[in-house]
Amino acid sequence: MGCTGSRHAFRGGVRGGKTAYARSRSGPAAVHHTVSLKSSTLGSLSLERDRDEEMMKWRDDGGAAKTTPPPQQMARRQRQLVLATTAPAKTPAREPEVINVWELMEGLDDKDEEGDVRGEERRGQSTPGSPEFDPDIIAAFRKALDEVPAAGECPGDEVCVKKREIQRFPGIVRERVSAFQKRIDAKLAKMAPPPPSPSPPPEPEPQLPPPPPDSDRKVVLYLTSLRGIRKTYEDCWATKSILQGYGVLVDERDLSMHAGFKEELHAALGAPGSLPQVFADGRHLGGAEEVRRMHESGELSKALGDCEMAPPAAAGKGIALDACSGCGGVRFVPCEECSGSCKVFLEELDTFRRCPDCNENGLVRCPLC
């Protein structure tokens, strides 16, 4: 093209009889050198060669062809115009420079080949090879999804179904699937509501001890008349006074007079208890403190509402009750059979026997009160 070396090659290296040195930045250099050109530059070189030959002929003719150019020259000019219109615009003319085409062309083919190889390497490296996108894993999952049986074909045991599905995968995949399944089961177990705890069996109702004998519609008071323990004696007589103030008939059962009352009290309470103890219509009200509290709060009158009242003549209404004419209020009298000795003589056997009517003290309950 505009290379000085190429022009010298076509002109034989001589122009105007003078030796032409290539103009370069580094100084004079060898004029004749080999240039590797492509097919795209051959057309422009041939055009330059033809034009130079015409100019030399025109000079030899002395400018005769200036007025009427030959037909061959006209045809060439037309071809040049057509090529000029189709070819890209050339840079403005300037002094030629020495261009080493080998340096420009050096390594182009190697770079193209290396670029193709590197592109293929990049494509190979860009192939997903991480465990998350392993094609073997994805294929195994797809196969497992395709092979999952219908809901009606599997038994109701979900644990067996999950184990059977996990066993289909090979080695590493099976471990990963098992780990994923464990995480899913743990999350589902946390999200699921806790199963309802079985309700405890109903506690059996505590069996209440039987009420004291002969206590229907009566107020039964267990007490003692012994003064050995002063506090107990005072509590017994204070409780008796509170009950008599309501005008009810009080059945006094003195444990010091009859040992059988002690057994009755233990059976009614279910355990040994302190004296006094009060029962109203077979219901246990408590000891001295409970009776006093109920009396102060007004609950005692309601508890004694169903109990038998004392005879009107004997009801004190704030006045002391009259003592029993038979026992004097002691509630016991000596036994008439043994006269309190607890022994009777049997004439048939000519020996003494234990009196069957009295207690250990030779006493019996007062028949009047």
C-alpha cells in the first residue's frame, strides 16, 4: 500500500537514477526486504503498479497523452473510480513510513488458536461441577421422583417408605439425602404441635369413714370428764356449752367412762384424734377450734339445722339445762345385773362369769337420757 519497501520492490529499487533510502525514525535501513502480505492488500498493490507504469509511459511520451488518454487508461480510471466508491476512505497522503509487517502479523494466528483453546477451557470450567449441581445427583433425584409409587400403592408406614427411597441412591448421594431428610424431619417435628398428653386416670374418690353409730339427726360429742389434762378438759366443756346454746339434743360420749367410744371415734375419723370431736347428722364438723370458728362466723347454725332439738321444757334459751333425774347428767348409771362388779354368779355351773351388760367400769348408759 503506502509502504516504501513494496514500491521499491516493484520499481526495481531505482527511481530517477538515485538511490532511495527508506525514511524511518531510526535512520537509513535496507531498502530490499521481504514483506508478507495478505490477499486483501494484493489488489491495491496491483492498482498502484499499473498507475506507476502509466505515469512512466506518459513521461516518456512527453506529455502527449495529456490531452487524449488512451482507451485502456480510461477503462482503468473507471475501475479505479468504482473501487474508490466501494472501498473505505483512505487516510490523507503523507510521507511514507517504514512499517514492519512481520511485527504486525507476528502472533496473530497463535493468539487466535490460543483464544479458541482458552474459550473451550472456559466453557469446560464453566460447566457446573459443584456438589450442588452435580449432574449425577440431579439425575438420581429425577429418577427417584419418577419412581415414587402412588399413594395407594405404598403402605401407611411413612418411615419405611422414606428409608426405601433413600436406599435407592448410591454412596455419597445416599448420605446427603439422609442428612437432608433428617433436617426436614427435625423442622417438621418443631413445627408440628406436641401430641396431646394422655389424661391421667381419674383419682378414686377418697372413701369417707363411716359415721358414728346411732348418729342420724343427732349431735354427737366425743369428750372426756377427766381433769388430767386441763386444756383438753376446758376445750371439751367449752364445746359442749356452745352446742347446748343452739337448743339441740347433744349425745355426750365420754371416753373416760366407756372404752368402746374410743374405738368408735377412731373408726369415724380413720385415725386417732384429739378431743373433743363433734359430728352433726353423721357429718364431722371438727374439734374445739373448728366449732368455735363456725360459731363466730354463723356457719354452725346451718350445720345444726337438720339435727334433733331438745325438749322445750329442757331448752335453756340462755338458762342452764336441767340435769337428768336418772344419772344427773353423767349419762351413765351402775349396772343393775352385777351392781358394777362386772361379774355374775351362775348357779348351774357354780362359778362367776363376766357380766355381758356393763362395760369395763360396771356402768351402762342412762336409759332416761
